[in-house]
Amino acid sequence: MQKIALLALLITLLGSIDLLFLLILPINIIKITANSQINSLEINQKIMIEGKVSYQKTSSSTSIIIINNFTMKVPNSLVTYSLMDRTVQIYGIVNGYYNNKTIKITKIETK
Amino acid sequence: MILEIILALAIGIACGTFTGLMPGIHINLIAAFLLSSLGYFSSIPLISLAIFIVAMSITHVFIDFIPSIYLGAPDDENFLSILPGHKMLKQGKAHEAFVFTLYGGLTAIPIILIFTPVFIWFLPGLFAIIKSIMPFLLIFISLYLILREENTLNAVIVFFLAGFLGYLTFNLPIKQPLMPLLSGLFGLSSLFISLKQKPKINKQKIISLKEIKLPKKDLIKSTLSAAISSPLCSFLPGIGSGHAAVLASEISNKNENKNPKSFLFMLGIINTVVMSLSFVTAYAIQKTRTGSAVAVRTLLKQISFNNLLIILAVIIVACIAAFFLGIYLSKLTSRFINKINYTYLTIIIITIILMFNMVFSNFFGFIVLLIASCLGLFTILSNSRRINMMGSLILPSIAYYLLN
């Protein structure tokens, strides 16, 4: 029994370290629903987005965020990535580009 | 409208019976499914859907003692019932053990009715004070639980590993994160152990309700301790039935080893009170502490006083219905349990849990399930209390309050 307990502990430790690596890896996909929508984004707006979100840290300075097939290039300094409450928060968009699709946003708070 | 309400109540009780009987199928799963497919139910009044959720949740907390006692397959709310339940199962008294939890569930009704106005009047003020000290209160509760263990080192390891795993689970893109986490920590691990031990189930005795009773002194002491502990644990994040049970057994000095019958009775009260008061908490302070309360609040947006009255009525009806349903199902299980091959049954349940996790969660969720099962195994084999695994919910809550 002692050996099995130690083995279980070892697997838990190694598995948790694996999950930690998965957490700090650049790509995360969250699926959540949307309630309301706006058509444009403004600087200095804190945006809490709900939708199918894909987040990719491309370099130390930029990230690409894809929300419901809608792509944005965002400086890392503007992105707060909080998965605790399942949200991506962006403080304004600089050099952002997006296609014609409507971005669905549930809550906007001025910074 | 009345017909819709009755129908919602009946379907809720039926679904609660199903989720209660199936280990690894949590009410949160059904609630999440309902919320994600609300479009299909647009013609149904939202209050009827809320009634469905409440009736399902209450029935679930009554019925889910059946897999816990008869199969040793608990969920996060009733894992403490395994030891006393299993002890009585070996003596052929599983039906009696289950009936004590049902008695507890019924005894919860007056406690809920007494604490509802107390919560409505005093909780907003009390919570405003507690909120500022919430992380420290949670740290204090965690330290208390760890330090009362015989082997503190093991308790610390389990608590922090569970907390770390919980934090990772909530921060990774996992569908239905609670499902793999809790079914691994509390469900699969115990099933693996019972698979290894291969217990032989004796013929179960079915005795009449008249013969199943607690001594008056035990009844009063257990009721009072549960009435003190469960409301306290109904509005704090990460703190739930398990903690209320530990607190109640400290107050009454009746633990699962000393007096399993009183302990099971106490668990029955606590689970029903904690679940029911979570709806009252959602009304009083707009905070949700159970998945069901989240679902009800999401459906109704703002729970009005009239809504609360309907919810209370549904709780009472569901308690009574679940009591009689529980007796019938327990008698049925008692008759057939010793004819079933326990090893095969355990393997089937493990397969069901794995399948549900694969279908309703995702790849990351499956990894969490495996790691959580290993941690659960370590906890059981190192004789640490399973309550320490609630660190998986408490530590992320502490981190949330400290970091925000």
C-alpha cells in the first residue's frame, strides 16, 4: 500500500507540473457564450469578452486574440488574461485589425 | 401555469433521482446543459425552469447517499458518508444507514424555514463585514482542518496539492472543470480502492421505519450541531457540506467512528440545509455558492421575494417526495445489491465516469481526472482525511480574494 501511495503522489506531482506547463504555454481556448454586441472598440476601454476565444502569445510584445473567428493583434501590455473568471480583458486596441465580423462583447468598463 | 409548475417539479424530481443514483453525474452538469440550451426552452417560463433546478438539486442530495453507502462512490458533498455507510453495509445495515440520512433530510426542513428569515435580515450586513476578511477566514478554516489531523505533514501535502490542482483546473481551458476535478478526487479514487479490496457484500436487512430510530439525546444533539454548522458553511466560498459535517461532529462530539448512525443523520441534515440555503444566500447577498444556485440566478436574473417563496415551497415538496422515493429505491437496492458482482459493478461505474468525463469535458479535463484520482488515492492510502482535498476549491478562492 505504501508503494502505491508514493506512486500516486509522484503521478500527482508530475501531472500537476505538466498542467502548469500547459497553463503557461501560449495557446488557450475558452468556449463561452455571448449576450450582447458592439461594432467597434475604443482606446482605454476595459473589455470583458465572452465567446470562443483563442489566445496566442506570438512574441514578447504582441498577442493574437481570436474571438468567434475574429482576429486581433494586441500588444501584450494591453492584455490581461484572466482565466479564473473565464475572461480576456483588453485595455484598448492599438494597431488592432479585425475583419467585418461583429465582435460580441458582454461588458465594457472604462479603465 | 400551475400545470407547468407541477410538471417542472415532477421532471426535476425525476432528474434528481437519476443524477443521485448515477455516481459521477452531478446536478451541475444538467444545470449547465440546461443553461447552454436555453434557446430550446424559450416557450417555458423561466420560473418553471428554476423550479426544475431546485427540485432536481434537493432530490439529488437525498438520493446520492445510495451510491455513496451501497457502492462507496460518493461525490464532493457526501464523501464523509463512505466510512460509516460502508461499515453498516458490511453489517447488512445499508438500508438503515440510508434511512438515517433521509431522516436528516426531513429534519432539515424546519431548520431551513428558521434560517431563511435570519439570512434575509442579517446576512447582507454580516457578509459585508466578512467579505473584507474572507481570505483570512478561509486560511483560518484551512489551518484548523490541517492542524487537527494526526499526520499534519500528509494533510499539508494533500491540501496544497489539491489547491494547486484546483487552481490549474480553473485556469486551464477545461470544459466543466468541476466534473473531472471532483469525480477524480472523491469518486474514482474510492472506486479504485474498493476494486482492490474486493469487498463481499452481505445480504442486506430491510427493517421497518418504526425500528429505525436514534436515541432522543443523540437526535437533539445531532440536530442542534447540524443547525449551527450548516448555515455557517452555506455562504462562504469553497466551504460546504464536508466542512459543516466536521464542525458539527466537533460540536456534538459524534464522529463517524463513535456513532455512525448519528453522523449519517447529521450529514443528511447538513447536505439539505447547505443546498437549500444556497438559494436563500443567492437572494439575500446575490452570491452563489452551489452550481444550482448559479443556474437559478442566471435564469431569473434577480431572485425576487415571490420567487424565493416558490423556491421554498418547492424545497419542502421535493424533500417529502425524495424521502419516499429514497425509501423505495433503497429497499430495491438492498434486495439486489448482494446478487450483483461488486467488482463488475465497480468497473461499470468507473467506465461510466470515464465516459461522461470524455463526453462532457475535454482532453485537459481527462488529464485533470487522472491526476485528481491519483491524489485521491494518495489521500486515502496515507490515511489523510478527504476533507483536505477541499483545498482544491478553498485555495483558488483564497488566491482570488487576495489577488483581486
